Amino acid sequence: MERERDTDTSRRGPDEVVLRVEDLHKRYGREEVLKGVSFEVRRGETKVIVGPSGTGKSTLLRCITRLTEPDRGRIWLGDVEVTGRGVDLNRVRASVGFVFQDFNLFTHLTALDNVRIGLLKVKKLPKDEATEIARKQLEHVGLAHKADAYPAELSGGQQQRVAIARALAMEPKLILFDEPTSALDPELTGEVLDVMVALAKEGMTMVVVSHEIGFARAAADELIFMEGGVIVEQGPPDQLFRQPKYPRTAEFLRKITALYGETG
Amino acid sequence: MDKIELGGLVFDPAWLPKLGQGLVVTLEITGLCIALGIVLGLILAVLRVYGRGPLYWLSSLYVQFFRGTPLLVQLLMVYYGLPSWGIVLSPFVSGVIALGLNTAAYQAEYFRGAIQSIPRGQMLAARSMGMTRAQAIRYVILPQALRLVIPPWSNELILMLKYSSIVYMVTVIDLMGAARTIAARTFRYFEVFILVALIYLALVFLLSWLLRRLEERVRVPGLGMERGAPH
Ligand SMILES: Nc1ncnc2c1ncn2[C@@H]1O[C@H](COP(=O)(O)OP(=O)(O)OP(=O)(O)O)[C@@H](O)[C@H]1O
Ligand SMILES: [Mg+2]
């Protein structure tokens, strides 16, 4: 898989835009949750989104593959316009991984079956091929020995790693993470963040909503600070921490640094 | 064989073949109407949870109608009413259809409750990997909902076993019907109905035991369904 991605990069160039979001708007009733959000993610980049609760971070991630229908704005994944007419949404979604705060593993399936089900039912791979890929991805997240365990038999950290393997198995162009460690006990966040840092290093393209400052510093190419439905400021993490343009950014980053500490 | 005397009551082994035939009919009717109820009930439940427009309204109307009118009225409508539209059904088939349509409405409500108790994140995760809604229902939601539904559904099965005796009203000779004929001929009402009650009781015990085994068998390891386990 690594080799495949490398050749891809050389063919399409490292600057290839994987995701482009343009002027995204979303309203729930009278509340405008997203008020014109635009950003781009290039191949191999990791972007970390931070911002206060209720700012629309989860809504933004769900709008990207139209799990939530945006009201206005355009989204491209590579050269496919997700917001375009007649787009095959299930195909789009199959190419974008989604990792949730509360894991959302399918409770009636073993770890192996959780990782395999998308390959079997969505990609329609033959069973032995799907099994092979699923085992490889479980190994990738260090859980080969838990293949036959059910979610309820796994710790939160292990469940989230299975969820990451489930996303990886589909060979996504992009993985979206929505606060992947905030439902975990502090002593379990490390094992999940380690997997994510490794993924970033391997060249996976990721958009991560997370307040884990340590992770942002270690893996993010860019930090995006969102508040009140807009992107207030974005840039390399170091720059945002050292010389933020806006006092709100400085204030918020100080607050989460105090809460989550420097080491994620 | 000789009659058996027990505390002033007289039981005649000659009743047994007829009761046996009635028992077979009772089991057939219960089995068939439950099967019809499962299929129809699942469809209704899925429509009531995920359906929109006319599909939603029609399925809701169906459930309201069959839960809101007496089973006996439904049975008599099928048996005496349908012929006026040119549909003539045998008493047995009328019984199966009326009971099946009725239990479908109740089963639909149990299925619906179970489906709605599956956390929303399950559907979200399934759709996020590119499953269609139908795939998500089939491979993610229903397998979990059906496990949850077994205990309430067991009650419905046991109720139907007992309610199926209502087919006597359209001249089907089930266990209850056989008992009435024997009693009417021998005047041993008390003895015959004690016997019938014991047979129903044994069936209910057997069914409950089978269903508990089924529940145990499909239980997902690690999920808090173990009996007496602290939560
Ligand atoms: N399905 C929905 N229906 C109505 N309102 C919603 C819905 N989903 C989100 N909202 C509202 O939209 C706003 C943004 O929610 P969102 O979950 O995107 O915020 P967030 O930035 O992810 O917050 P958090 O950090 O708490 O996860 C909130 O005010 C929320 O109440
Ligand atoms: Mg959120």
C-alpha cells in the first residue's frame, strides 16, 4: 500500500489538491452553523481543526461527504465535485474515511468483520481478498491479535484503533477524524495518537478535529482555528502558537494548552 | 385403555388422538401466522422508521388499524367479509391470515422500538463508508435490532400461541376446538380443559426455553446481556 501511494504521488505531483471546500454554509433552523468556510487540503497533508464547542467543526466534517447536506458552497474531492449534480455519493464516501469521537464500531461484528464489511459490501471484493486486507490493517494499528474480539470486549483505545483500521482498509484518499480521542481516558489517548502520527508520517491525507496540542505540533502541517462558523485563522502550528494574528486565537490556544497540556 | 381416575376426576386416554390432531393444527396456525407476522412486521417497522410520505402513512395506518380493533372482528371480516369481494378462503387459511395480519402490527411495534434504540452513530458510520441506506439497514441496523427484540418478541409469540384458539370461531378444530368437541360429547368439561391447560402450559414452557437459548446463542460477546451480571 505504501508503495502504491508513493507512485501515485510521483504521478500526480505532491501538490495535488485532495479536498477543496469553498464558501460552505449550513444552517440548522434559525442558527447559522457554518458561515462561509473555505480551505484546501493537499495530498499528504494533515490539517488540524480546533475551536470552541458548538462552532460547527463536526458539521463541517459531515458536510464534506454530504452526510449532512450543506446549504450553499462547493466541495471538490480531487476532480470530483461532491456538491455537483448526479454525483455518486456512495462512491465518494467509500473513498473518504471517517473516524468518530465515539468510535461507532458495529457492535455485532468482530474487529475483523468491522474492518472487512466495507470491502465486502461496498467495494464488493471477494472474501479472501477482503480478509487479507482487513488482517493487514488490523496489524497496521497493532491489533492483529484482537481480530476475533467484539467491540464490547475491547478498550476504548483499541476500539478507536479498529475504527482507524476500518477506515484505512478502504484505501481512502482522505481520512476525516472528529475528536478521535476525546471519549477516551487520558491513559488511552496515547495509543490512538501514536497511530495517527504514524499515518501522517506515512503520507496519509488527514483532516483532524482535535484539541490534542501535542498531536497538532507533531503531525499537523497546518492548524485551523474556527469560531462562530468561520475560520478565524490558519497556518503552521508553530506560527499560530507563537505569533497569532488575532487575540482570539491566542486566547483559545492558551486555554486548550492549559487544558490538554503540551504532550498529547 | 382404561379410564384414569384421579381425585374424583375421570380422564379417558381415548381423548388423546383427537387432542393430538388439534395440537398439530394449533402449532401449524401459530407457526404460520408468526412467520407471516415476522416478514410483514419487519417491512412495516422499516417503513415506519425510514419511510417517507405515503409509505410511512400507510404503514402507520396499518399498525393503528390492527392494534385498534379486536382480533375477533378481524378474523370474522376475513372469513365472512372477504367472500363478498369474491375472495373465499378456507377456515384454516382465514385463521392464519387474520392472526398473521394482526400479529404483524404488534411485531412491527417491537421491531420499530428495537430499530430506534440502535444509536444513530451506527447508521452514520455505515453511510460514511459508502453503504446505501438499504445496505446499512440490512447489514448494520437489523442484525443488532433483531438481537434486542427477542425478549419482547417472545411475549408476542406466546400470546399468539394462546390467542390462536380464537380460530374455533370460524370452525377450525385446533387444540381448543378438539377439547370443546370432546367435552360436549362426554360432559367431562372440567377434566378436558384441565388437560388442555396443561398442554398449553407445557408448550409455553418449551417455547420460553427455546427462545432463551436462541437469545443466548446470538448474544454478542461482551455486551451486557448476561443474566444477573452487574451493569
Ligand atoms: N442535527 C442537528 N440539528 C440541529 N442542530 C444541530 C445539529 N447538529 C448540530 N447542531 C448545532 O450546530 C451547532 C454546531 O454543532 P457542531 O456539532 O458542528 O459543533 P462542534 O464544533 O463540533 O462542537 P463540539 O466541539 O462540541 O463537538 C451546535 O449549536 C449544534 O447545536
Ligand atoms: Mg463536534
